[in-house]
Amino acid sequence: MVTTQKNIFIFFMVLISALLLIPDTIYGDNGKKEALIQAPPPPFSEDIFPCTECHSEMEPNPERRVLEDMHDDIILKHDEKNRWCLDCHDLKNRDKLHLANGKLIDFTESYKLCGQCHGPKLREWKNGVHGKRTGYWNGKKKYLLCAHCHNPHSPKFKKMKPDPAPDDPMKGRK
């Protein structure tokens, strides 16, 4: 019995280690062709995308400032002392995000942007440990992006009161 439990433990440790060591070159931005993880577009505010519908007629203003008019409802609580809109959103093409190296990406690839600072979470997301994905373990999967669960401008979850524990089904039985 102890040997069986030991073998099961070893099997799972090897499996977990293998999953965590999957090279990022499969998805990485290191010059190799990468497999795009298919994900639905992130949830945009109604009538706010594509951004170029409004921004195409505006002169880009890279100055860090308090936003007014259309974006005054955005409250940045995401390393706000060091970050600003244009650290993620592209100055010239507002329908794109940009990586630290300047490469433009679609909003459906925003996991790459988030992963630049949150590498361990990206690795967990790719392996199905963090976030939500549906599908088959050995087949097609549907991933949800970081922005499907986290507000990218304020990603920390609000505190929630837990629901009460379920009733004990054995309570009152003899």
C-alpha cells in the first residue's frame, strides 16, 4: 500500500515538473514561430472599441496626465506610480497593445503583455493551473484572457464575503 502511494506521488511530481518546464519557446517571442493561443476578445466597454473610431482624428498626446472626457472612469490601480496608459496601449495605433520590445499585438494576445511582468502566472495560465479554460486535455481548448477575470487597470479582486458552508447531509441522521 505504501509503495503504491509512493509511486503515485512520484508520478504526479514528475508530471507537475514536466508541465512547469515546458519551454516558453512554444509561445515565446524569441524570433521563433509561435503558436497563437486562441481566445475570445476581452470584454470591452460598450461602444469603446475600436479605439481608432475616436482616436484617428486626435493628435496623440504621450504626456502622463489625468484623463478627462471619455476615459475619466478608468482608475489605474496597477503599479500606478510607475505605469501609465501608453506602457501597454500603443500611441499611434490605438487598436493595438505593444510589448516592451515595441512589437504590436492584438487585444486577443494580451496574455503576452501581462506575461511580461507576471511570468509565473502566464506559465500557470498556459498550463491550465491559473485562469479558466475549457476543452479537452489532449485536444482543442478555449482559453479566457486575463482581462476576462481581472480588470487590466485594476486587477486585484475586490474583497468578498464567503458564502456560508453547506448543510451537513448527515446532520439529524442516526
